[in-house]
Amino acid sequence: MLTYVCLGLLFLFVASRAAAYYFRSRRALSPEKLDQYILTILQTRERENK
């Protein structure tokens, strides 16, 4: 009986991780937006280091 509980919990964990991965991949940035995002981060770090 304990084995079934563990398998059920494992299934719920895997299903939640798969759903999170699916939704995260749907919101992926386009290459242009990703480039702009990285450039913004680098410019911010340059200002902080001055």
C-alpha cells in the first residue's frame, strides 16, 4: 500500500514538473527580445561597476 502512495506522489511530482516545463517553454523569448534583454543586463552591470 505504501508503494502505491509513493508512486502516486511521484506521478504528481513528474506531472507538475512537466506542466511547468511546458508553460515555461511557451513563454520563451524570441531571439531579438532575448538579445535586447541581455544587452540591458550588461549595460546595467557596466553602470554599477563605474
